[in-house]
Amino acid sequence: MATRSEYATRPRERIAGVLRGARRFFSAAEVHRELTAQHVRVALSTVYRTLEHLREKGEATIRVDDTGEATYMFCEPAQHHHHAICNGCGRVEDVDCSAVEQFADSLRNLHGFLLDAHTMEFYGRCAACR
Amino acid sequence: MATRSEYATRPRERIAGVLRGARRFFSAAEVHRELTAQHVRVALSTVYRTLEHLREKGEATIRVDDTGEATYMFCEPAQHHHHAICNGCGRVEDVDCSAVEQFADSLRNLHGFLLDAHTMEFYGRCAACR
DNA sequence: ATATTTGCAAATAATTTGCACGTAA
DNA sequence: TTACGTGCAAATTATTTGCAAATAT
């Protein structure tokens, strides 16, 4: 027993390589396109499975963009933080925000709402793109 | 000229009626299911078109949920505010948050990031559900 | 009248799945 | 070996579109 998965295969390495290439979110189609450009043939379904696999391992974060497409990015365990996404290059910066605790209090006071979780994203221009 | 659309049709009234029924987000499928339950026959494509139409008119807000499904809710012009979504009943409460201005400043100072827009959502239990 | 809206069926797009074959350990 | 991974093609799901018929103004 103690069946642990984890085979280091070429397709997986290449897919992870694409994510490692830039700190931004990639859709399965983008990863696949990138690999094709590198003359690496991988099935699109494998890209989907691998991205989901990375997420299960906690190595990647998922984000459903406003068109409904799922995108992934390498992202540390993420002790709660938020993302600032550049509209120019897509680069993502982590934003720690402890001030959120205050929101939680006012939410309870003003709305009687008990906070379990929250998401925040900021869009704009990173230092390099503006 | 001055071609203005806007026909008050029965399907549109019924679809709007569903949204009016609860202050929460509905997917096209949910609206359609609801109407079917009310013995109102409307094409699913009409639901899609009508929801999108309501959004264009500024009467409804769209939200792509974590599964990638588009959902809509009636929502006032929305002088910038955020949503507190109940995990129990889905009810949505508006959360005004002027404190965000402060975030904008620290973002610029800490990351050199110029903020254009942002989104925030809070999940938890509303007063009625906890 | 006539411009807009609807229903229906077919087309897309993103994602998932079944399965025979390939491969890491 | 043999359990896990991959490719491929077919199946799902959510959403969109073309077009003739229905409807609001």
C-alpha cells in the first residue's frame, strides 16, 4: 500500500517548465501553444491533467478568469495573500494584506456576516509596464 | 434613426422576475430551471441573451463563479462596492469599502503598482444562515 | 408595417473521459 | 513487472449563432 503517485515524466517537466518561465497565469491552451512553439508535442488533455495535478499537489494556484477560462500559476503555499495583476504583461505580484482583519470586524458589526474566506484581485500596471 | 431597442416581452419579464425573486447570483441554467418549474417555456438561448441584455443595460451584474459558469444578479449602478456571499443561501450583501483607497497607496509605495481596478468577494454566513 | 425578439437546432469552445499503449521506478 | 502517465478520439458542458416564425410598437 502507501501508493504514492509522482512520476517524473518528460511532458510534466515541460509543462512545469512553461509555468516556471513567467510569474503569471497560464491557461491550458497557452501552455500547449507554448510547448508547440518549442516543438514539444504533448496532448492538450495531458496539459489539463498536469495542471490539475500541480494544483492538487499545492504547487500551482488556479484562477478562473473573467471569460470563464481556468488559468494556473506557480504559487507558494500562499499564507493568505492577494494578487496584483498587471494589465500590461500579466505579471502577478503578491500582496499581503493583514488589514483585511478589520474588514471582518466591520462585516460582523454592520451586516451580522461571519467571514469564512475572501478573494481580492487588483488590476493595473506594474512598475515595468507603466 | 435613433434606433432604440427595448421591447417588453413576456419571456423577458419572466426572466427578470426570477432575478427579482432573490438577491443572489443565478446562472442561465438556474433561471431556466426555475421557469420550467413555473411551467413557463422559454428557450435556454433566450435566457442567455436576456441575461446579457440586462447586463448591457446595466441592470444586472455578472460574476463568473469558480467553476467558470457565468451568473447574474440584479444590482444597482454599483458605486464601487463589494459582495459578501453567504455560503448557506447564496444571498449577497453589498459592502462599501472606502478603505480600499489606502490599499491603492500602499500598492504604489510597496510595489510601484498603479491600481486601475480591483475585485473583492467575501464568503461566509449571513445573519439568517448562521 | 417593420424592427426586434424568440425558438430551435446546429455550431463553438473549454474541459473531461475511456481506453489501448508507453514508460518510470 | 506493474502501477502510473500519455495520446487520441469521443463525450460533456457551457455558451453562441443562423434563420425562419412570432410579436411588440
